[in-house]
Amino acid sequence: MLRLYRSLLALYPPPYRCEYGNEMLAVLAQLELSTCQAKPGARFWMRAREVSGLLAGALTEHTRVIAGFPAASVSLSRRSRMRAEFRFPKATPILMTVILVAVIMAIEKAKSISASLPPSSTPIPPLQPEHFSTVTTFLEILALALSAAVVGWLAVFALRRSGLQRLSDVPSANASRKS
Amino acid sequence: MANFPITEPVLLILLSLAERPRHGYAILQDTREMSDGRVQLSTGTLYGALSRLLENGWIDRHETDDSSRGKQSYRLTAAGRRNLQAEVNRLKKLAHVAGLRVARKET
């Protein structure tokens, strides 16, 4: 039965497993020991509860990882206590605000310049269908979207490598005690 | 105040640790006794709750002789005790109101 529990624990995210895996297995072993004299029905329900609990727990922890929460709270040092905010430093909102203000100021400046210019005597003619083809435009938009996706993915990948990924390599309290 | 949902299992875990530091198996036994066998936490549920409580700083690890044998003990922090006290006060008020409402006869 412990083999089944161990394989279910393998479904948890590695940092979580690293931090709580041994403890959980020790508790499960104690539970098995305490119910070895119990009636078969009670033992069955205990095992059913534990198996479903482990499955639900693994699903919850993976969901938390996907949602951006830390997979486990490694409480070894100050560095280990870094949370998801590490991937998006506190300076980010300030930087975004500065960029937003700069964009608004640029728009206002452009408006004032266009208002100060004399009206053009020759209006710009409207675009004609022969000026562009549908296929070319579609391909251009597709290429642009793909480039944006690649850039975005690279940025996310770089952020993950810089923070969360390294955190998962930090040895847990249990692991460091055992070594 | 609490930024962590205090469900019944979480409340029982906190109450279990309010008395003294306990390790995982002892918490499971204590929560079952406190609820007269009504709440039987699974190991997965217990450690899910413990990891959230650790993240929120409501509990911390307590080093004991058993820690080296895979039996990690946990204890309530000052913040955890404060939040537990607030929750207990809330439940007291709720129980008081509930008692009054139940006792009130329909006119």
C-alpha cells in the first residue's frame, strides 16, 4: 500500500514533494500501522480517503503552480521565502505608470502640433482596394502575431528561469537535514 | 486580518496547534477527536492546509527530536493565534445570534 501512496505522491509538483513528501509518507505509514487491526471496512474507507485526498491534493498543487502561486513554502532562508511577486518586481507598476504618462504626454503633444499646423489644401485620398491584397495583409498580421507570441514567450521563459525555476532547486529543510 | 479562508478543517488544525506543537499524524488524530469523528482529514488535505498556513505565516516549524525521523512538528505563530482568536470571537457572536433566533417563537 505504501508503494501506491509513494506513486501518488510522485504526482505532486517536485518542490512540494521535496518539502512534504517524506513527512506525508511517514504519516501514511503510521495510519496504515494504526489500522492494521481495524475491520476491513474501516481500512478500506481509510485507504479510499487517503487515495482521493492525495489525488485531489496533487491536482490542487498543480493548479496553484499554473496559477502562479509558489508550489511550496520552503522556509529555510529569506531567499527561499520569495513568492510569485519575485517574477514581477515591485518596480513594474511604477515603470508601467511612467510609460503610460509618457504615452499620454506624447499624444497631447502630437495633438497640439497638429492643431498649430495650417490645414492641408490637398486632402489625402482614401485607400483603394488595389493598394493592398487580402492575402498579403493576412500574412503580415499572422507574422506580426507570431513574432509577438515568440517575444512574449521568451520574456515569460526568462522570468521563470530567473526566479521560480531556481527556487525549485533550493534544497528543502528535510533534504538538507538528511544530507 | 485573515487573508486565508478558515474552513472547518483549517479551524480544527489551528485549534489542535493552539494547545501545543504537533506533528502531522497527531494533528489528524486530534482533529478527529475534537469533531467526535465527524471530520476525518486525509493526509493530502492536511498537508495542503499546512502548506498554506506556513505560506501565510500562521504556523511555523518546530524543531523536536522527532524531526530527524520525518516527524516535523508545527506550532501556531503569534499571527496565527491572533487570527484564530478573531475567528473564535466571530463564531461566538454567530452562536449567540443563532441561539436567540432559534429561541425566538413565531408570533
